[in-house]
Amino acid sequence: MIVQQILKLKADDGVVSVPPGTDVSHVAGIMASRKIGLVVVSKDGKTIEGVVSERDIVAEVSRNGNVCLIAPVEAIMTKVVQTCSRGDAADSVLERMTVGRFRHMPVVENGQMVGLISIGDAVKARLSQLSMEKDALEGMIKGF
């Protein structure tokens, strides 16, 4: 399975992004209301300047208290963002997320963001693939 197949399986809500300068509290509100764990920081919604995860916000509140909530998002965002492309193997993306201990990866083609996958999306796709393989093997064994 490749990343493009995972993107097709997802309900297309688009990638949630905010421009630089957005208050951390506003980003936290977006995450809470949309029930998402990551927001992309982008001037145009297509190029990635950074990402802010729930983990980034919690770590910053732990270090500096609630004063960080009025800071601009670029003060706490992750600036070096791991990305993948539509043609990447889902297993390799899942491994990169596991090893890097992050849960979201933007999908980029020709320098433009085209989607976002989570570790949950990758696991769900892998479980679906394993189920289909199991059914096919059972069918072969039973002579169907």
C-alpha cells in the first residue's frame, strides 16, 4: 500500500493550517474544536513553514506556563518537518513515524502540500490490507 491509497481512504477534511503570527491559544482552540492533533503553519496553505502538535503545546505550557498561549505559533512550532510523497510505501512512512516518535506527516508533491496522514491512518490501512490478505488465504485454503 502507498500513501496515495491512504489519502483516498480518508474523509477529505483538508489539511488544517494557520498563518504565522497566530496565537498558540487560537491553535489550541482549533485543535480542540476539530478534534485533531496537529496544525500546519503556512502563509498560503500549500507551503509548510512548520507544524504544531498537541505535544508541542503541552511541552511549552509545562516549561513556561500559560503565558505561552499568547505567543505566536512560530515560537513553539516544529520547524524541521518530516514529509512524504504520494508514492511512498505506507510501511516506510509508518516506520519513520514510529522511529521519530511523531504521529502526523504532511504529504508533499513538487514543494506543495497535498495532504496529511496520521499514524492512525497508516495503521488502519495496514489492518485493512492484512484483513484482505487473510480473507484471500482462507479462500485459497478452502478452495473458493
